[in-house]
Amino acid sequence: MTTVKEVAKRAGVSTATVSRVLNDIPNVTPDARKRVQDAVQALNYRPSRVARRLRIKHTQVIGLIISDIQNLFFTSVTRGIEDIASRNGYSLILCNTDEDADRERVYLEVMHAENVAGIILASATETGHDPELLNGRIPVVALDRLITDVQLDTVLVDNVGGAETAVAHLLSHGHRRIGMISSQQQLTTAREREDGYGRALKEFGLPVEPSLIRKADVRQIADSRRQALDLLALPDRPTALFTFNNTTTLGTLTAIQERGLRIPDDVAVAAFDDLPWATLLDPPLTAVPQPTYELGKTAAEMLLARIANPHRPTTQNRLSLDLVVRESCGADHRPPDGVAQAV
Amino acid sequence: MTTVKEVAKRAGVSTATVSRVLNDIPNVTPDARKRVQDAVQALNYRPSRVARRLRIKHTQVIGLIISDIQNLFFTSVTRGIEDIASRNGYSLILCNTDEDADRERVYLEVMHAENVAGIILASATETGHDPELLNGRIPVVALDRLITDVQLDTVLVDNVGGAETAVAHLLSHGHRRIGMISSQQQLTTAREREDGYGRALKEFGLPVEPSLIRKADVRQIADSRRQALDLLALPDRPTALFTFNNTTTLGTLTAIQERGLRIPDDVAVAAFDDLPWATLLDPPLTAVPQPTYELGKTAAEMLLARIANPHRPTTQNRLSLDLVVRESCGADHRPPDGVAQAV
DNA sequence: ATGAAAGCGCTAACAC
DNA sequence: GTGTTAGCGCTTTCAT
């Protein structure tokens, strides 16, 4: 490994001058600069970021910790983060916790130890965090999931509203027994989406029937399928299903197909979280898309703002959601275009 | 930030002893050990990996560089890598190049500068690499895509064979005009899959008609759709389509749907790279699944082996592929089970 | 068993 | 404009 020293020697200057050239600091004669550059070239010198960081303290690297790398939701969010990060001269490194609090801790330690400039975290848990890790010297932005034991900049979506809209849509189509495939993991998103589900029922004067909410491992299509099969095997089968995220949706659709049921006639489906191939399904899926790119962009911007000014008050950003109506809930029974909406 | 020094002071020992305790080195009296541990606790001390690494030189971190984080193929491979890595006490950090050679270079530099123990690289390009970066002091394993300008441990799939099988399947169903949505990016996988396509045609005595191969941006469903639409608008429309990967498949299916064509009657489809929801499509998709988990596992194992022994000869691993026949190519015309296969 | 001290590769005062 | 030098936080001989 070549070092500044060797470069300095070869260029016939001091290490300080080499450092100056490398870091574009003025006050170097063009001649010296040229000699240093030549030496760098000749020796194929590559400065050690590790050493540099030990001095410098900060880096142009942002760390992202997500809980399920196989979930398109998170990878799309990542794209949003990446764009903002790289536009601002930051690199992004990504770690996957697989919904495991221990792994999350390890990766938070890694990020700290690496001295990243900031961290964006979609936490596997709502509480139980090490305050030193989240409220320490490295700024952290909470993404998608609320963290309640530490006050952080946060960006979320309107889970309650989104779920409520979707379930209300099912209700407005006449469904009265609506099952939900929710999350087995303790997530704030799950609680909020269940809340939205409950609210919609309440608006229609319906009680929440606990047996109609099944909890699935949100990382696994197979487990979601199993829970959906259970729901569909109920003596008084639900006529509609509301799903927690894209994975549970896939499991649910698989279960429905296996049971030989037709959508929406035998069972209607509304999903939280859209799929890029929703229109390729038969019938196309009614869903509440999440503004993934926007979510990532916002998180990155909040983080950069905090890096720039560590003392600004923490803020919370909740992005709103809209339902996209396709055919999986039955033909739309709203009046056609142009017709006045009489009761 | 607390340092060894402060811990040492508080524990009433030297920094050397603190370091010994921290690194589980024997020869420390239980008493001293206890005092150090207490001090660590009390000060919430967190050793700086940056400083540590400057001395130590190596880390328990593996770097993975992939070209499209939104592609399920790569994220599934990641899971395989992760399992092996964490089972061996390594953390995994992931970077996304978005098929951009410049970004790939930047991230390779980041990984080098971070001094990771090893790198797994799905390169955006076949050549044009900096040999210092790939054949330098940090071991690199090439994943999924062949790198020809530097000799590396490599793990691939049998692209030629897989493509050949898929296209032969279409041919055996009577198709004679078979279009291919391939990759606009210069990828070895694209060349090999095109090769397989050509071989299958040749076996049936058919020439490759260049106008039937359209190149799409493999990251974008939208672009794949566009290319597929072009193919479907040809005066002498192909009766079957073979797609390069899951993204091109999605674009192609979208195009077919938009054109109002039926699968497989109007146009049959066979895909390279399976989708977890292939059976939810109507009709279910015939595809060549890739052993993603195995691919990641193998890559990680090769990398660990090389880290353990930097001087072993480089090896190349090519995983074989099988076609999964579903309905998107038409009813299977092979004899039913148990019937002797007469001619 | 423990401590003193050197030094990993780099940057940034400070002196000239 | 350039060089000397101290030191970032850690590990590791080498003494003791």
C-alpha cells in the first residue's frame, strides 16, 4: 500500500503539500502540483479513507438500514434516497436487518464505527433502542416506521388514512365481512393500518372482529398465504380481504387462487402498497400506492438538512395516500362520468 | 466521543489493558477486567472502528456491489450472500450502481477505502476495470456477469443453456417467428442469452433475424414495454417472445396486454428469470428460474475461501438452469405421464 | 500480568 | 508557498 510519504518523496515535496494537492487546497505552485499528480499516477496511490477519517471525523457517506431488502417498497425508497444523496456528493451504503432487532443493532454499530455522516433507519422495532446510537453524534432519520423511545426526524405515510380509504371502498361495495392480513411483527405501520381498518368499519357501524385479522410474517409470501388460507377456511368466510403490504398481498392472492375462488365475485381484494405489475393481475388489483420515491427523497433531504444544522428542531413528515381503484373489488358502482352524483 | 484513554484512566489501568479486555486477550486479572468493563459501561464507551482498522488492516465486513437494487434477482442473491456472511461473522454492506460504470468505480473506491475484507461485484461492464481495484489487495468475486479484463473468481449461471432451452420450447410448440427483448446494456449475460436464442433457432434450421431482437434498458419496465410494442407492431408479427429478465418480462407482458393480445394464442411468452408471482399471472408464465440464493451463497463461499487463502487458483462456477413450463407458451404437447414417448 | 511507547496514514496548525 | 510536526484512537511489541 502506497502512502502519502512515498508520494511526497517521489514528488520531492512534503506530505503536507501532497495532502494539499489531493484536497484541492490553494497555495500550491502549479509545478509542485504537477509533480505530485505525476507521483500519484506513477505509484497508483490511493489515499486511505480510514486514515483520513480518523483525522477528519466526517464522511461523505450516508448509511441506510432497511428491514427487508427483498421488498420492492424498500428498494424503491432506496432509489429516492440515492438520487438525493449522490446529487449532493454522498455515497450510500445499505444494510439489511431482515426485521431482526439484533442485526439492526449490529448495523447501527457498524455505521457508527464507520463514522457515516448520517443514518436513515427503517427500524425493526418501535422501542428498545440504544439512545447513544440514535441520539448520539450521528444524525438519524426514522423512515416509514415511527420510533417512540427517541425523538427523531421522521418521514412516514398516512397509514391510518390509507387503510381507512381502502377498507371504506370495500364497504361501499357492500362487503360486511372484511378480513385483514396484517403483520405478525410489531410495527407501527401495522398498528396504524389496523387502526384505519377499524375506523372504516366503525363508520359503517360495524365492530372489529378479532378473528378476521390474521398476522403474517410480512417478509414471507408463504406465511401470508397460510394466514389467508385460514381466513378463507372460516365457516363464515369473509367476502373481502385487505392486505398489509405487497408481500401479504402476494400470499393472499396465491391463497385465493389455490382455493379456486374468483376475484372479486367470491372474494374481493384491496391492498395497501401497490405492485408495478398490479395491472397484469387478473383482475387488476385495487391498491393504495405508497409514494416510495418521494419518501426516500424526503428522508434524504431531512437528513442532509440535519447534517448541515444539527440543532434544528426535529420534524415529522407524513405523506398522504390515495386509493387506486382497479377491478379487484368489483365493478365501480359510482355514477359514470358526467352524471350528477345523486345520493 | 470517549476513547480508550478515558476508559483506562477511569479503570486505573493502561490503554493496553483496556485493549486486551476489549479484544478478549488472556493475561488480564479478573479484577482488572472487571474494572475495565465497568468503566466501559459507565462511560458508554464505543471503540472507534475507524481507528481500529487503521492499525488492524482488515475488517469483518464484506462489500456487495450490484447494478440494480430494484431487481428482485439481485436482492434475492443478496439474501444468499448475507446468510453465509453473517454465519461467518461478517457484516454486509451493499451499494447500487444503477448500471453506471462511473458509480461502480466510485463504490469500488469506497469499498477499498473502507478496507472491507472482500468484495462481491455484479459489474456494469465486462471490461474497462481498474486492475488495481479488482486485482489489488482486496479479494473480489465476480457475480452473475463475467469480467474479462481481470482474472477473478466467478460465479455465473448457464445463460446459453437456459436461453436455448426456453427458445427451443417455443420452437417445439410450432413457433417460427420468435422475438427477443434483450438488453440495451452491454452485458455478458445478454450476449450469452442471445447466443442461446440463436442456437435454438439454428437447431431448427432457422436463421437469426436481427430485426426480431430488440434491446431494452433492463432496469426499466417502461422501456421494455416500448421495445415489445415495436416488436408487436411489426408487419409480420412474431408469434412468440423471449425475454431477457424479469424487468423486460414485465414490460413485455404490459405491451401484450395493451395491444389486447391473448397469451399464448396470439403471442406466446417464455422468460429468462422467474417471478415469485408467475403463477398469479394469466396465464401463468413459463420461465427459466435462476438459483438466486444458491448464486449468492456460492459467491460468498468463494470469497470467504479466498480471504482465508489469497493464493488459491481462481475458479469459475457456472450453475445450471431448468425451464419451468407453465401455460404462457400454450398447452404442453408432450405425451401425458405414463404414456411411452413414441417418436 | 501490565504499562510505556511507537506507529497505522492522514490532515492541519504553525513556523518559516 | 511549503515543510515540520503533533496527533486522530487504536493495537502491539517490548520491557518490566
